[in-house]
Amino acid sequence: MNNITIAWIAIPLFFGLVIYLLPKFDRYIALAIAFVSIGYSLLLFFTQLPLTLNLLNNFGVTLIVDQLSSYFILTNALVITAVILYCWNTQKSAFFYAQTIILHGSINSAFICADFISLYVALEVIGIASFLLVAYPRSDRSIWLALRYMFVTNTAMLFYLIGAILIYHANHSFAFAGLRNAPTEAIALIFLGLLTKGGIFISGLWSPLTNSESQTSVSALLSGIVEKAGVFPLVRCALMLDDIDPIVRIFAVATVFLGLSYAIIEKDTKRTLAFSTISQLGWIMAVPVVGGFYALAHGLAKTALFLIVGNLPSRNFKELQAQPMNTALWATLLIPSLSISGFPLFVGYGAKILTLDNVLPWQDIMMNVAAVGTAIVYAKFIFLPHGSSQEIRPSFWLPIILLVVALITTSGFYLEAYTVANLIKALAIIAIGWIAYFLIFQRYALILPRVLEQFEHLIGIMSLMLLLIFWMLTA
């Protein structure tokens, strides 16, 4: 299994370059690699885990495949497959498919890293590939968005790298376990880099503009899987070190409510989904032991939602409420919206129940309130009018069917959630959210300032976050 794992890591990176040599087969090569990843990820659920690979001894380059990473790997495989199928007849160049597969391979690497230097390499490759995909249209707007993304995330990774060096200086190893003996400033620097890269709390406010203004397929990749590459190491470190766990949970809850505050009142569909992603990333971190399962549920639903919203006649909710959409398109919008709201029969229900069942006492009330907030956000999509005969391109349906089937079948991962008490609780949360939407949020308009999203403030926010993390660690 170790040899298979090494081959699985190398194949996407190798064939990402081969695509340039065989541009006529770019889509087919990309899809074949995605299928290989699906096969490997499913194999993990039938393999005794964890698998540990020590590659460079004293340098501490360690790879670990465990239950946590298996969920993230499956999410990556399904998301990349759906995006490739979505782009099948859109005249994307070999360059696009090459960068997509390189991005896929580097994300896979990030999900099995157990040391800070190999994780740094993986995250940097992710950043470069994401930059090239955001800039793919070559318009002035897309190039600016890509440069903005690159500047913010590279600055964050510079902080991270300094922290990794300090950990090596203290432990003569880059292993995650070195956090136990690391100086406070090293932990603060690493946390700042990962929180920014993952789009967490105010340090992640670069992501709404990037996610909402990128091409539909790229938005789906960023929200569905790319940002989870920054969240994953935070979750793994919280599981390894008891001192880190409370800090991760505090940022998780703060992130959940920050994202909800914007998503509930946002009038643009893609920005709503982008802010909801910030909130949902907080859910992944809120209970690290079940974060992988929640990442799967969110990745599938959010990818489907971005792909569907990209085919709506407008991005403005007011215009959509006055202009009915295609009924079949609305039905596909309904399913992931219900799943992410925690409706039974979909994987989002099991993930939400499992998370709420494992929160700490101080998180309990807040996370249940957050669940109601999530229902409010997706009521905006669920109750859009429908009934028109809008034409949808045929190639749109295959990736959506794949994701919908995955949302249903993966619900079997946690059948224990289907108790009478849990069903009543889930339906009550959704009902309260829908009632609040109709009585309050649909009727009144509120606009929150976007000043914190402005480019000139993003680096300043990083400085404030560094001080906040340092204070939390010393307190």
C-alpha cells in the first residue's frame, strides 16, 4: 500500500506535465487521473489505517494517511472529477487541464503531510496553480484577482515558513509533533499562515471576492477543496496536541458566525456562497475529530452549488425572485442546499448531527444557533421561483448528477444519525431557519461594509491576527 500511495501522489504531478505533450487528449488524461484518485480514496476505506511513510529520516519529511485524510482525499477526487466533467465541452485549453491536475496532486499531498516543510511545498504549489487558474481568462479583472490572491497567500506563507524554521531550530525536526516544544512565536506564525491560506476568520476575507469573481469552475475548486488544504493541518494539529485544540475551536466558532453574518444578508448569489464557505470551514474545525466527514459533506454540496449558480440567469437575488428559473435546474439547486442545511437523506445531515453531538459544552448553544443560521442562508436558494423553460447545456448535467448521487450515497457513512430525536432536531432547526427567513431576513435589507475585504487592509489584518494569536497562546 505504501508503493501505491507514492504512485498516487506522483501520477497527477507527472501527467499534469504530460498533458502539454498530448494536448489533444488533455480532457481524457485529466479525467483518467481523477478516476484513479477516486479509486485510491475508496480503497482507503477498506485499508487498515494509518499508513506512515518516513522519507528523509532526520529532516522529518513524514507522510501519514489516516481516517481524517481519507475523507479529505475522497472530497478532492470527487470535486476534481465534477469540475473536469463540467468543463468538458467549454473549449478549455490543455493549460487549464494541466493546472487543474497539478492542483489536484498538490492538494492530495497536503492532505497526507505530517511535517511543516513538505506541507509548505504542497501549499506553495497549490498557490501557484490556483493563481494560474484564477488568471486563466487573461482579462484585466482576472489577472488583478489572481495577483491579489497570490500576494496575500504568499505573504501568509512567508510567516508560516519563518515559524517552521523556528520549530526546526527547537526540535531539529519539521514534524507536526514539534509544536509541543516550539516557542510561542513559532506557533503563532504557523497558525497565521494556515488561517490565511484556509480562508479562516478575518484573515480569510480575501476569499469572498476571489471566489465570487473567478470563473464558475475555478470558484467551485477554490471553495470546494482548495481552501481545505489550509484547514486540514489545523485540524490534524488539534487532534495531536491538546493545547492547540481549544484555540482551533475558538477560531472555528468565530469563523462560523463571521461567515454567517455576511452570507445571510448578501444579495449576490456567488458572494453568498463564498461567505458561506468561510462559515462552513469553521464547522470543519469546530470538532476536529469529525472534521473530515464534515469536509466531505461541505465539499460536495458547495461544488454543486457553485456549478449550478454559474448557470442561473442572474447573480442578483432580487432579479432571480422576479425571473423564474428552469424547474430542473431548481431541483438540482434544492438538493445541495438541503444537504448543507442538514436535511435528512443527505450526507450534510449526518455530518451536522455528528458535529453537534461532539461539541464541547461551551460550543453547544452557539453551534445550534449557527445551524439555524445556515438554514436561513440556504432558504434564499431553496425558495427561489421556478417554472421557466430556460435552456441548459447538456454537458452541465453529468457533473451535477455525480455530485447529487455522492451527496445521497455518502449519507450511509453515518447511519447512526437516523434516530427519532436527531430527525426531530434537524427538522426543527431547518424549520426555525425558514421561518426566520420569511419573517425577518426576506423583508429587510442590511448592508455590511466591505472595507475589510479591500486589498490595502488585508495585510494589516494579518498583523492584527498575529497579535491576537500570540495573545491567545500566552494567555
